Amino acid sequence: AHEAAPAPAMGDFMTHWKAVSALLGKYDARDKILAATQYGCLGAAAGTPGVLLNAAQAIGAARKPFRLGKPIEMAIPLLAGAAAPASAPEYRRALLRVKTLGMIGYLGLDNLGFLDKVGAISLGDKQTVSDLAKTSYRGWFIASLAQVLLELDALARAAARGAAAADSGDREGQEAAAAARDRAALAALQATCQTILAGSMGDIVKGLSPSTTGPLGVASSLLALYMMAVPPGKPKKA
């Protein structure tokens, strides 16, 4: 007779529960869950008016008030010269600045559109509001593209470290480089999905329907959530 599998220890359950609670305690994690739901509804609606499209629009609107302070939060380290590590190569520092400026532009203009919609300010006619939204998404596109380049660079640097470690017979160095390489590849995939999504919404990438942009948004959000849930760590020693 086969022995019954041992029941999971309560300690393991509590460990996972604490990890989930800690993740849900982060604003960015909760926002990504809402974003995945929003884009899932958008993709399922496929541009057809109805409950799903209304849900996507309502969830998108509900996320906006919590981002009002984000541009200032991002601008402070940029103005203080701390937007990028001092030890980073200059080209990475430049890309990090571009990414930050793109996100400030995206969120700042998006906030203006939100404030106009709730009647706090007036931006004029609908065409002006539409142009402002398109410009904000272009800021998101620039920031996302900068992130793709940063992750591809991290991927190449990790591969180089892995090759150097292999040449020297450094097993631990190889494992660390492999973990960094896998992480950068996952981050590059997430940033690529986000770049295409932002480009479509900013009218830079043409011809994508909600049936395509919806799944892209879901993939981007869930990949970002996964990377928050599984932070980079050191490989275990044998």
C-alpha cells in the first residue's frame, strides 16, 4: 500500500500567507492586479460596448486617484541626482533618466486628464483632452522602451559574467550570473509587452485591436506582479 503524502506543515502555510499579505500590502502589487483585470476585460470586450468594456473603463478610472502623487515622487530623486546609482555606467544612468522623465510625463499628463474629467480643471474641448492622453501614452512608450534597453543590457552583462565565471571554474559565480540572466530576460519580456501596449495607445504602433492590446496588458501586469512576488535572490549553495 502506498503511504499517504504528509500534510503540509502549518508553518509552511503561514510562511506563504505572510508572503502573500506582504505582496498585497504594496501599492504597486495591488495596482498590477487591477491593471491585469482592466486589460482582461478590455481584451474580452474586443471593443464592443457593454458590461466588460464598462468594467475596463471603471477600473482604469479607479486606479487614477492613487497615482496623483507619483510624478512628484519620481521627480524628487531625479532633481537630487539620485535617479541612477553613481556606480552605474554613464549610458545606463542616461537610460534611467530617460525612463524616469518618460514616466513623469506619462503620469503627469494622465493626472491632468483625470482632473479635467472630474471637473477640477478645464483643458478645453474633447480633442485637446484626447491629444493630451495620446501624448501621455507616448511618454509611457519612451519610458518602457528605455526599460527594454536597460534589461537587454543587463542580460548581456549577466551572460558575460557567466562566461567569465565558467572560464575560471567559479560554479557559484555561474549560478549567480544565470539567475541574473533569467531575471533580466523576464524583465525584458515584460517591458517589451508594455512598450507595444503603450505604443498602441499612443498611436505609435498601428493596427492593434483591443483583442491584442488587452492580452498584452494582462501579460505585462502579471509578469510585473510575478517579479514583485519573487524578488531576485542569491543561488543556494550545494
